[in-house]
Amino acid sequence: MLAVLRHRTYRHLFAAQVVALTGTGLATVALGLLAYDMAGSDAGSVLGTALAIKMVAYVAIAPAVGAVADGLPRRALMLSADLTRAGVALLLPFVDQVWQVYVLVFLLQSASAAFTPAFQAVVPDVLPEERDYTRALSMSRLAYDLESLFSPALAAALLSLVTYNWLFTGTALGFLASAALVVSVALPPARPSTACGAYARATAGTRLFRTVPALRALLALNLAVAAASAMVTVNSVVYVRDLLDLPTGALPLALGAYGAGSMTVALLLPRLLDRVPDRTVMLSGAGLLVLVFAGLGAVTTAGGGGWRWPALLAVWAAFGAACSMVLTPTGRLIRRSAPAEARTAAFAAQFSLSHGCWLLTYPLAGWLGATAGPGWAVAALASIALGASLSAVRLWPTPPTPAHADLPAGTLTRRTPDARGPAGGTAGPASRTERTPPPDALPPGPHRDVFALCG
């Protein structure tokens, strides 16, 4: 899988992603400490509001950026986003009002909403071979999981030497390093969108999700993943501290189990996706989410027993594995579903719509867990995951199995009568190799009109 890093442009882009994610992780820790300094016991409400603002920025800004991104140089767009994020990080230590935190968080996350879809859209152009692109998607998944493990450890080490305000400096340095790496390579130009008008360009990606069956199913899968990840993110501390009565140090182990499950699957998926269609892998991941919720229900309702802690670790790892099965192939699906000139809009729509799902499930997980208990939260989110998974199966029709299904995707060998032989007789059948789409690739069809029509 690491062979894809031999490509210089992708290597620099991947490094930019890693250092930017590390900076973001440092900012997350520092922001929590800043909120506590400013609000004391109300720090939780400040952070909750900041998280909601983050999601609103992602949902609202990504489509708007997608409307203009194809008309801008990609490198300039990504550079501007990184510089904006670095500037905001440098301002955060100097705020003295909660509303200032909210404004800066909105600016920071708006810049991220511009950078991430542009980054996701440029990678398939940098790595046109699907085999390489699949491995790049797994690398990206690993980067996210490693960030969730590495950044808190780095923040803890730095806090033993400096005050938390310096973590914002580390965040700014991460974004500046990302900007330098983006500038160091030449990026393929974006193909201008054929949609007319700003509104048509801003909504093109969303209309594509409404038009293509596989992308409608992807939206349902996003909701299933959001239900599981919300349970882990919001209620891990409830399970560790209240339900199992474990020390604070057990919380990183629980979150680490989720990351370990996700990373394990991300490492294994490239070889699997060479042989198995995306549909099979992603729907299997959604089905696994439902089964894991059943296991979590058993842990939640059990009255006691030392087995519950290792069982919770196993459940969290299984959640991570199932989410990775759904999320890792997403880029491949979008790449096949969107014309090249509309990839930025499609990735922006995925970024916006998926975070819209989290905007729904995060508050639900927290509110139900706090008011009705974790059992009701499990039941509600499991129901959402089950309904979303069943909807995905219904929305994503099974592609017809071609007669050449036993051949590697992309090739078809046919034996056809050849022309007359040199002596005037008829030569025997000759082999001819043709390019064919993968089993779950989408043929050209009406969905392309989404981008060809004005209005």
C-alpha cells in the first residue's frame, strides 16, 4: 500500500493532510482548555456550541465553495484555506469573550470546508489508476485514525513543557507546513463545471446525490455511520466513568479501540476491493454496524460483570471496523458516479451531507444518554442505523453480473473470427482484449445532465 507514496505529488499532498490533521488535533485539545478557562463549569456547553457551529459551517460552506472551486486554481484555493486556518489559530489565544471563540471557530471550520473537498477532488486526478487511488483512500483513512491517537498524546507531551496557548502555535505551524507542501507541487487543473449560474453550481453535487442510485444509498450509509460514531464520540465517557465505573485513564483506551478497528480494516481493504465490488463491502459494513449495536445493547443492559470492559473494547473496535468498511471506498464510488468536471461539487456535497448526518446524531446521542439513559440512546441510534442500512440496500440495486465476471475488472477477452488467412482461407478465432468497467461502475446516463443543464 505504501508504494503509492512513490508518486511525488501525492506524497506531498498526503504529508500536507497529515500535518494539517495533527494541527487540528492540537487545536481540539487547546480549545477545550480555553473553554474551561473562560467558562469554568459551563465549558461543556461552550464546546457543544462550538461543535454545532463546526457542523453548520461544514454543511453550509462546502456546497458554496463547490460552486466556485472549479473556476479557481486548485493550489491557490487550498493555499488560501491553509493560510486562513493558520491565521485563526494564531488569534485564538488572545480571545477573552465566548462569542469571539464562536466566530473564530466558524472561520476555521469554513476554511476546512473549502480545503477538504478540494483535496479529495484533486487526488483522483493525481492518481488516475483505480488501484493507486484505492490505496490512497486507505492511506487517508489511516491518517484520520492515527491523528485521533497521536494528537492527544502529542498534546499531553507538549503540555508538560508549555501552557496550552502554545498548542495553538503548533496548530498554526501545522497549517503553514500544509500550505508549503501544497505549493511545492503542480496540481492538475480542475475541469470547469458546465452548470450555468451560481445556484446550479452550488446545488449540482446535491442534485447528483438525488439522481444516482448508488449515491442515494451513500447518503443512507452516511447516516448509519453517523449513528455509530456519535455513540462512540459522545457516550464513551459515560460508559467508562458511569456505567463501568473505571478511572479516567480508561477513556483513551476505549477511543483507541475504535481507531484500531478502523485502521485494521483500512489496511486490509485495498486487496479486498481489488476482488470485491464496493457495494458488497459497504453494505456489509452497514450490516455489521447493526449487529454491533445489538452487542452494545447487551453490554449496556447487563447488571454487572468484569466481562463488560473487554466486551466494550471489542464493540468499539467492531464499530471502527464497520465504519471503515463504509467510509474507505466512498471516494471510489463518488469518482465513478460524477463526471470529471463535477468531482469537486460531488465531494463537497458528500462533505456537507455527511456532516449534516452527524449534526443530527451527535445531539441525539448526548441528549438521550443524559435524559433517558444510555439504553435508550442505544435503541434510538440502532434504529437509525437499521433503517438507514435497509434503505441503502433498497436504493442501491444489484448490478447485473456480466458473463466475464471471473476476469479482472477492466479487461475482457473475446474470441472473434479473424479475417481471411494469408492463403485465402478463413483463419481460426483470434483473441481480442477490450476494456470493460468494473462490476459496480456506473455507465454514462441521465445523471450527467445534472451538470449540462442551466437552472
